[in-house]
Amino acid sequence: MNFLEIAQTRQSCRAYDESRPVEPEKLDTVLEAARLAPSACNGQPYHITVCQGDTAKAVAAATAGMGLNKFAAQAPVLLVLSEMPYVASAAAGSRMKQNDYRSLDIGIAAAYLTAEATAQGLGSCILGWLDDSKIRAICGLKHPVRLVITLGYAKEGDKLREKKRKLMSELVTKL
């Protein structure tokens, strides 16, 4: 599967097969993709906490609320992405340019991770609706939680949905 095929087939999975665990080698491959993601000054200002079993269920509960993310409890793996301090050079650049490189880097890592999950035949969903303090307590984290990513096999019959995206002309200007 080339990258464009991955981009065309990757979607937010909201129905997981709870009976099918993620194989350790596939999980490791997905995590390796995130490790290889580019970041400002190669600082990788994030940490990924892998949650499975009861810990995954507790984190899933901390992403639910107002009717959102109920499906997260079905996923066998939840990945918690927490923000870590900058390396000195990225911190200086962030201050000088008033740009939040950590958020950008976390987004890039999440994109690499979910793209590789698709290549491995896994479903994923990036969750931004979460209770930071609850997840920190569950996982023993000191730094802010920025994203939670559900990971697992989609339920049988979970069909590829039509992508609804802006037209290229709305997104790109060629000068």
C-alpha cells in the first residue's frame, strides 16, 4: 500500500472488534512509525503511553462525555500522547517565532502513527475530547495529555466511508 492509498483508506474507526487483540508486532510497528516522525529540532516533545486491558477501559471512560467517544471502550489499545518539554533549540525557536512546535510535532506523530496503523490493517481514531487530569492520574503522567488514539481491528462490516473534503482549489494556491 503506497501513501496515497493509505490516505484514501484511513478513516476514524468508531466500531472495534473487541474479541480481536492487536498483535504485539503490529503495535510495535505503529509505535516505530511515530518514533520516526519528523519534529522541530528532532526534539520529539511527546511521550506515548500504551494502555491495554483495564487501563485502556479507564482511559476510554476519561474520553467519554456528553455522548462522545462511547466507542473508545471497544478498542483494545488506547495510546495516550502527552506533551513533553521542548529541547533547548526548539524552545528558543518557539519563543522567537511565537509558534507552538510541540502541538505541530504531536500532530505529525499522530498522523504517522495512524497511517501506519492503516497499513497494518488496523483502525484508529484520534480523540481530542478528553479529561486531562483523569488520564494523568490513571497513567501516572506529569505532563499534559494532548491526544488519545484508539487502536484495534474494525468490526466486520465497517465499510469505508466516502471522504468529504474540500476541493483542491479551496486548499491550494499555486503561485
